[in-house]
Amino acid sequence: MHDLLGDDVPEPPVPEGPGLFGDAPPAAPAAAYRVLARKYRPTIFDDLIGQDATVRILRSAFALNRIAHAFMLTGVRGVGKTTTARIIARALNCVGPDGSGGPTPDPCGVCDNCRAILADRHPDVVEMDAASRTGVDDVREIIEATRFRPMQARTKVFIIDEVHMLSRHAFNALLKTLEEPPPHVKFVFATTEIRKVPVTVLSRCQRFDLRRIPVSLLIAQFEKVALAEGITVEPEGLAAIARAADGSVRDGLSLLDQAIAQGDGLRVTAADVAGMLGMADRGLVFDIMEAVLAGRPADALAATDRAHVLGADFGAMLGDMLELTHTLSRLKMVPDLRGAAELPELERTRGAALADTLTIPVLGRAWQMLLKGVAEVEAAPDRRAAAEMVLIRLCHVADLPPPGELVRRLSGQPGNGAAGLVGLAGTAGLAGGGGGGARAVAAGGAMSAAPAEAPAAASLEQPVITPRLASFRDVVALVAAEREPLLHGHLLHSVHVVRFAPPVIELRPHADAPRDLASRLAAVLLGVTGTRWTIVVSAEAGEPTLAQQGNAADTLRRQVAADHPLVRAILDAFPGAHIEAVRDPGVDAYGLAAEDVSLGEPEMAEMVPPAEFDAE
Ligand SMILES: [Zn+2]
């Protein structure tokens, strides 16, 4: 038989309990230190903390002698599934101190069966770890064993841990036995993944969902254990261990073991625990948090240095800040928490004060940024640099308008400080790969963001009048409108304009352009305008092609959009968001602005009144 709980510390034949049952104290050698998780493993139902519903139902089942043939215990790791299974095995087989008792909700702990099961050496209580024995043969062994009567117990108990790991064939083999179990056999299954257990098996078991144990209960339990061990643990340290235990008594007791080993044998300080967990000192986490949320990067980085010197890991530090952000949000939403014992003293006082200075949207954004930041630190070659970048970004979190406001500002709706938009002339379509925040952006639709150069408050308001054939682009657009796709493609990609002076156009076609390109263009223009145009083929370099200009302008628009403070704020606020496209209502199909400021063309000089065409 082996222990399935994972605390595989080798130990000598296990002494049974700390001498609580009147048996002589074990004559173990001094070196036989027992890990706390094992030493304080519950042996009776009433010792199972945080599992009240399960305990109540099991107790009454045993009291009424209406005991299921098979139990299914489910819950996350460390909540006491296997421990519960063993208590069930004892409850089934206890014969009482006088050897005449039957199944009982209160196993005595002193009869031969109780003691043998406590010591993991009862021949009729068989534990199997389905994680390592998944096959049908393993199950057949068990099924074979069910055919024999128990050797010394009333009931053979088969405890199968991580039962969801069994193969399909193994489950099928088991099913037959579960359908008609011999009267002297009980099964106790444990699993962390109940959904992987076939319904056919589930339906033949009484199911118990073991809960994660709340922090407050863990704190109380660890305090009791420390007291029994004669060790004082500072309350902050107990709380830190309880939080790190994440609902598991076993994990928490392992941590307590380690903390005790680090202390002087009598006392464990909060700093000992923090050091052991790689946590920043709680006070320092508050220092950093207060600094970033007040927009003081220098203070934040200084506090980070101190935390690092004290042994805090950068990732753990951001994790602590993430947790603190959650706590602050809860403090805001649930004022009663300020008096809750579940919260450490520091959170109740300093945390409550900090929470009062913050808004939920700010906390929400801080959460998003930290969540992203934790992942960044894990991925970065330089954890310190990554962590510092996150903190610096966070320093601006309080300045950021809430996401809804960002969207409104970017879409230039009135009444929201549109003055900040002067100079904006593009449209940023932001596609979020991230969470709900990104969806909020998407819901906001296309947003006009924009380059800072154009004095575009005016251009946003005044309709832009595009004179006909005022530029080569207009000519190309006309060709497209005339359904000359091939010619249009060549004009777009293979032609450099040297001079545009209607009705004369000088251009340099690429070598791959058709030889009759000039004459075809002239023909189209004549057909549409009634004017004879002169197309001169030149050897001068000329402008970039329209396609090149369009690409360059698009790149520029993206850069300008990405550099815009509001867009940056959005990118920071919504992890995973990226600029998908920058749409500018002021640009034409070629991606170029109607008034092509970037090319430095005078606005009106090129405008040729249609009358001049008619005149010729
Ligand atoms: Zn007993």
C-alpha cells in the first residue's frame, strides 16, 4: 500500500497519532520527524475542516447504516479526498474498543482495524493510484480481489485515487462489479476531474463534492497546529501561508513545515514566511502599489529594489500586486470586509485607506495590466526589466480615462473634451484579441484617431471638395471608373509621375508596363473629358508609384495612430488589443489624403477648372 497524497516523505513505520488515544507514545528514534500534514491528518469525520455538508451526510449514512456501495469524492487537490476515503474505511470497519461494534460514524481509533488502517497497513483496505495504473489488468486485479472475503475486516475497501485516469476498458471492467458489488466490498473513488468519469460509473456512486477550504478556516487550523507544536507564528505569516495554500490544508501544512524549519524552532515571523514564499514583504507590496497608483514611478521602482534585495521574485511581486488589486476591489464593493478576520490586518487598515482613493475602473485596469504583466515577466529574458516596465505603465493607469470614455473620445463625440482631438485625422480600427475590455472597444466601432500634424479640427468639419482631375490620382481613379482594370493596375503599380500639368502628363512607366500605356491613357482621357491630353514618357525618376505612396501613407498613419496617447492608452488598457487598420475618411482609394500634406503639394495650384478643358 502506498500513500496517494503526494507528501511522499519516507518515514519509518508510522506511529499512530500523537499519543492522543492512550497508546504509549511511539518509541520512535529522535530523527523520525513527521511532516505536519501527516501528523495532523484528520482521523475522524469531525476533524475534516471546511467540508460540513459532506461530513453531515456521511455521518447520518453511517448512523442509519444506509451506506452506499461506492463513493465518489471529488474536489481540487489537497482538500482531503483520500483522507476522507480512509475515514470511510475506518468507519466501515471499526469494531470499537471492545471489539463488538458495527459500522459507526465515530471510528474509535483504538481497535485493531482502526489502528491498522491509520497505519496504512490493513490487508483489506487497498489503495490504488489510477494515475499510474490505468490499464484494464490493474482493474482486473481489483475485481479478482473482490471475490475473496476480507481477511480481518468486515468490509474490503478499494480506494482508487484519480479514478478519471482509468482507461475506457478499465472503466468497463469495473462497471460490472459496480453494478452488482459483493456485499463485503465497498469502493471509494477520488478524482480531481469529475467530468472525465463516465456517467455510467458516476450513476452508481454516492457523490461528494469536497470544497476548497476558506482562508479563515485554514488560518484557524494552522494556528491550532502551530500551537500544538509549541511554535508561535505571526498572524501575518499564518495568513500568508493560508493564502498560498489555495484551499488545501495539506499544502498549507507543508508550507508551515518549511516555515518552521526556517525559524528558530520557537517562532516564525511574517518575514520568514514571506522569504520562504518568495513574497515581497506585505508592507513593500503596499508601498509599490501606492506609488504606482499615485503615479510616482521613482518611488515604485525604489520600493521594487528594496523588495528584490529582500529576496522577492519579480513575478511573485506582480502576483502579490495582482492579489492586492483584487482585495482592494473587494474592499470597495464589500465594505463589511474591513472588519473581516479573513483579511490580514494590513489589508484592513492600509488596504481600506488605499481603496478609498481609487475607483473601480482604475482597479479594473490595474488588474488587466498586472495580469498581462505577470505573463510578460514570465516570458521576458530579463524579469527585472519586464517588471519595471509593467510598473511604469501602471503609473499612468490612474490618468487614463475609463475605457468607455476612451472610446467616446476617440470617436470624437461631443461633450467629452474633443479639444484633445484637434489635429486628429485618421480612424483607428482596434481589434482586440484580449478580454472583455477589448470587446468593449470593438463595440465602440471605428474610432477616429489621428495624426497630430494636420490642423485638422477644420478638416473634420469642412467637407473636402475634391476637384476633378486635379491630380494624377484623380486620373487613375477615372480610369478605374471607366472599367479599365488592366490599365488601372499599371497606372497604380508601374508608373512614376514626373509632372502633372493638365492636359500634359509626364510619366516614367516601368519596363514591364505595356508599350501602348501612354496612348491608351490618352484615349480614355479624351473619351471622358473631350480634351486631347498629352502623355509624355519621361526618363526622369518621378514620384513613387501610387501604390508605393499608399503603402507609405498607411504605415505613417499606423505609426501616428499608435503613437497617439489615447490609442496607446487603449493598447495598454486592453491586453491583446492591436491596431488592425487605420481608416481615414479623408483618404481616397489609394490610401492617400485628399490634400496630400505629406507630399507637400499646394492645395489649389493643381486645381484645373473644367472650363479650361472646354476651352480647348
Ligand atoms: Zn475502531
